[in-house]
Amino acid sequence: MAHKVIASLCSYLLIAIGFVLSAQSCRSTKPARLTDTTQDAPQKVEPPKGEVASYKVQIDVREGKCVLTYDGPHQGQVQTELSAPCEFSRGHKGVIKHYEYKNRGSGGGSYSVILLIGGPVYPSRSDSFMKNGCGTEVQPISLSPRGVAMGSLGTLLFACPSEDLDEKIFGFGAKPV
């Protein structure tokens, strides 16, 4: 009789294990690899953009060069001398960093200067905005209600967008506008 009870308990135990295993296989899991195309799909990368000095600005790449598109008191595009990849100097806060300068002379007024950072990249450094390395060239862009002006190209050992670059780097090659 004890033998029958043990045999019965073993059968119930095997049935319970089978039930648990079948319930586990029916629960919701990630889709099979055949239908999961998110890893293989190319990631859409948003171009760097933001707002500064009454302008909406964006950097695009055309034929390997960085192009600044601006929309505000004036609209247009300027092709920079910078090679891709490009990003704005953002500092540790992540917003486009800019400095205000006063016009000298009879025109008066002021203008804002932003700094674009571009390649070729310095691969030993990277940050959250430039994954493959930090830029080695910079170009200031002046923005005001009177217009937009490109400054002269400068070369650095490296310039990372998320670092707080010195104001002198912004003003060095900037053109008043």
C-alpha cells in the first residue's frame, strides 16, 4: 500500500513539473530573432540642433563638410570649413554654449558667438556628443539680429563638446556682426 502511495505522489509530482514547465514556455517573452529587426535597423541619428540668440540652429553634413542651418531674424545656411562629425560646444550642461560680445565702433550693439567643433577626430578622447572621438578643429559663428558671420578655423589638440571650453576659444576667431 505504501508503494502505491509513493507511486501516486511521484506521478502527481511529474505532472506538476510538466505543468509548470509548459506554463513557463507559454509566458510572454521577447519576439524571436526572425521578427526582431530593431537591432539590425539603422539607427536614425538626429542632427545636432538647438536654440541660441533668437536663432534655431542645426548642423548637417554635406559632402563630408559641416553645414550650419539657421532660422531666426535671418534664415539660411553656411558651409563651414569643418569636417564631419560636427557638434556644438555645449559644456557640461548640454545646451549650446555661447558668449556675448559688444560691437566696437559706430554700429554698436552686441552679438552672440557659438562654437562648432569638428573633425578630424582625436580618437583617444570621446564624450556623450561625439562617440568616436573629440574634434580637433573649431569654428566660431557669430549671430545677431543684423545677421550671421563665420569666424576663422582654429586647430586644437582636441575639443570635446561636453567640456566647458574657455571663452577665449570662442572669441579668438569670431567676426563681429
